[in-house]
Amino acid sequence: MHHQYIDRESRGIQTEKLFGDAAVRFLYSGVRERTPWLFRRLISARASQILGDLNFSRMFSQKVAGSLGLCAAWGIDLRECLDPPARLDTLQRIFERKIRYLECRPMPNDPQTVVSPCDARMLCGSFCESSSLFIKGKFFDFEELFGVNKNNWLKAFHLGDFAVFRLTPDKYHYNHAPVAGRVVDFYQIPGLYHACNPNAVVSVVTPYSKNKRVITIVDTDVPGGTQVGLVAMIEVVALMIGDILQCYSEKKYDDPQPVGSGMFIRRGAPKSLFRPGSSAVVLVFQQHRIRFADDISANMAYHGAESIFSRNFGQPLVESDVKVRSFIASRKNVHLTS
């Protein structure tokens, strides 16, 4: 079947070309079922590192004939890029391209809004059964998402809301801070390297909480913060991702700094870089602190759109294509009790 999504700007239904889908379906429906021991090895950290390194150091660093044609085929707008088109002559440079985000990815003026952390296909949901956005155990398991011995965060985000952002290989691969606030925890969790392709996601139970991931917890209820409570930004690696480079910068891409506890991050600033391939970001919010944009919520049940997620998970789950730094949620004006 087709996998379709909603283009947020045009409101039209678009059909996604799934990169490497034949290989993904073979790996997840063939190798996984017939030779599970080989499947486990292929999605291991060691195998993914080898594949990522080979791609990154060989194929990705070699000059690509017709790279401008490749950019056009992938829908990359070269006018957005900081580098001149002639410099985007390797897959590595295409994947790691920097853009004029201040001009081409403007943010909403309201400082108490949440913005998209990346150019991606987005779904939103809730852990609360009474919510119209309730999604249980499809993309990740809440308890294992934050890692072991993280009861403080499990308690803080209990019955909260979440958003899943799926990056495809053609996307701009920098992640930007979705909120402003102070980092109160930053840690990594080792794990597997499942693909983020929709056919892979529906084949494996809760893959995003099984993959290697980097977790940043931000307190936004501080001076200069977005005032939407605690926010967890979870960057999930996927098959053949070589690395997640933490490179926070407040002035364009200049003077990048590693992210760590105690650091204040500004909404919309570049935070990290996936290198290379496809990957995902999950945002988790506390209960009653945000309201997702109406169009993104409505798009999930968009009539006539075919979605692999909808078909396999038994509920309407149509993604919206969103731009980094664009409005995705607003602060809820509710009275908080201690």
C-alpha cells in the first residue's frame, strides 16, 4: 500500500517514496522471521557502526556525479543552503547541509509556543486514556523510553502528551531546540538500531524505546523559558546512523557547544546533528501543559489518506510534514496546583 502524509502548507495528500523500502521489508519480514539470530546481529550497535562508518567514510565522502540532480530529485531547495550548490558534491555534505534558517524557517512571535525540532513527518499523541489523542504502546513503551532508574522522569511525565518526528534521508538533518529553558538532565541510553521506515516501525513493538537514544530534559518554567513545564527531547538513532553530534549554537552555527546539565538553551537554536541516514525525535510534555496545533491533530484522521501506521495500528495515524522551528503547540493557560 501507499504511505501518505499531509503537506502542512498546501493541505494536500502526498505519497512518500520510502527509501530502501524493499531492503527494509526483506530485513524485517524475511530475515527477522527466518533467521532471527542474523536479524539481531544486523540491528546491533556493532553492525550499525560498521555500516555507518563504511557509508560515511567511503560512499558518503566520495564525490557524487550529478549531485545537483540528486538534490532536485530529493526536493532540496538549494536557495535555502548556506553553501553554494557546487560545494554540495558529496552525500555527506548534502546530509550535513546548513540552511539560512533565520530567513527560511521563521519562528512564531509568541515566546510561549513550542516549535518543531526538525524538518520531519509528525504525529502527536497522549498517554492519558481520556484524551482524544490517546495512543498506547505503538511507537515506544513509556516506562522503557527514559531508561532504568529514571522514576523521577516517569513520575513527572505521567499521563502527559508526546509528539513523534520521523526524519527521512532527504531531510535537513540538524535538530533545533523546540523550547527555551534550562537543561536539568542529559544522558544517553545504549540500544539497538531499528530502521525508522514505517514498514519497520509497524513490524517491531515499540522500536523507538529500544533504539539507542539521547535524552535532554529541559525545565521551561524559568526566567526566559517557554513556560510549558518540563520537556523531554529524545533523539533516536536508526539503522546506519553514525552518530548524534551535540552542537548547540546561539548564533547561526557558530561556536558549537556540547549540551549538558545546567545549560540554558534558546528556542529555535541548532542543538544537534544526525549523521547520516534517517532517524527520529520524540518530544514528551507534562500533563495539561500544552495544546497541539489544531491542524496537526486534525490531519491525523485526514479522510482519504493512506497510512501504513493507520492500517497496522488500528486507528487514524496520518503524519503531517512540518518544518523545523514552525509552530506545533501552544501553552495551556491552566491553574497548576502543587
